[in-house]
Amino acid sequence: MNAKKTTKPEPTAPETYAARANDIARLIDVLQIELEKHADAAKGDPKCWGRVGDLGKVRSDLIDMVGFMSGMDREEVERFLTD
């Protein structure tokens, strides 16, 4: 008797793309929530420069991500922010 091996089909590229796009949208939502909480904490301690540094790191990472997705170099993204 031949045992038939059943395997779960691999997800397609469109299915994986949709799942990852959904994850990114959810992460952006979480980032917004965390930014709001961070801002509230900063208001409670206005002399603290540590939170400014936190935002500098987030800003830098976002510049890199936007550059990656858009094909722009870092300087182009930074110019966009100053316009």
C-alpha cells in the first residue's frame, strides 16, 4: 500500500506580499501609538534630552526605510524633509 504524502502548499508570492503588507500596516499603527505614549512621557519631563535621542534614532531608521522603498538616497530623503 502506498502512503500518500500530503504537504501543505507553499504560499504564493501575492499571498506572502499581502501578509507582509498587512504586517507593515499594523506595525505602523503600533509605531503611532508608541509615538503618542512617548510624547506624553516627554511632556512629563521636558528637560530630558534622552527622548529627543530616541526620536533621532527612529527618524534615522525611517529615512533609511523610505530611501530603500523609494530608491532615493539618504540625502534626497533628508532634502524632502526640509522642503
